[in-house]
Amino acid sequence: MRRGSGFAEKDRMAAQNVADALVAHGTGRAVYLSGIVPPVEHGEPSEHITSRLEVEKILSTTPATVLTLRAAVLMGSGSTSFEIIRQVSERMPVQTVPTWMNSDVQPIAVVDAVTALVGALTAEVGSRSYDIGGPDRLPYGDLLDRYAVMAGVPRRTSSVTCCPTTTR
């Protein structure tokens, strides 16, 4: 996810550049590490999810076999998801946990994601996507708690339930 406005256009341009390079160089396979595309119950997918899907679509317009590996939370230094977890845990000794954090995530270690990427290079399959994750599914708030315990960071949480406002 890129900060600021215009990230979808930048993603689109980058994907088209890669697609053009795949065609120009006759590359037979591309592996794209993306993010999980959750099922959408209400309304349309978010702008970020729409952009992820658009990148997959652009890459798939080439003759190359395109394998997309979709990961929810990459756990390891340098991962944006991991750095957010680390920063929230270390900088906010008291953390409110909004209801959206009750949704389950399936974190995957960076080393395991790299292993999946390497395996995708030689997998005998056609173009398609795979969701990748570690062995544990847990609510996002529990993942924050688990990180804090493992990092030795004291942290308190408080659940927050948002209520619809009423007008008179």
C-alpha cells in the first residue's frame, strides 16, 4: 500500500511496465507477491484491494504464466505490516482495539513467503493466485498482543465498540 493519493495509478503504471518487459523479453513466468483479497460482504472492495486485483489482471494479459501469491501479514523486519505492528506495540502502551481488529489474519514469516516465492518459480501450474499464510489464524488484536509478549513490550488493550449515531 502506498501513501497518499494516486497510488492506484502508480501501481497501474508499474504493472504495465512489468507487463511490457515480460512481453519484450519473452519471459515465460512472473511471480507477483500481493496481499490477501478478502471477501467483501458490504459494498465494493477498497481502493487498495481493487488496485491489487488490477495489477494481477494487467500482468495476466501477457503470454507469461503469472502466479500471484497473496499474503495477509508478513512477519519480519522490513515488512510494512510487521513494522506497523512493531511501532503500534512499542509506541502505544495503551491500545484501543476497534471491532475491525476482531477479523482473523493468518500471518506468515518473511522466510516462509520467500520459500513460497522460490517454489512458484518452478511450480508446474498455469496462471493463478494462491493465498499464503502461516499455520495460525488469529484476530489481528491477538497478533498485536502476541508480538508485544514476544518483544517484551508492556501493553494494555481496551476493546472499543462503535455505535451508530442517531439523529433527531
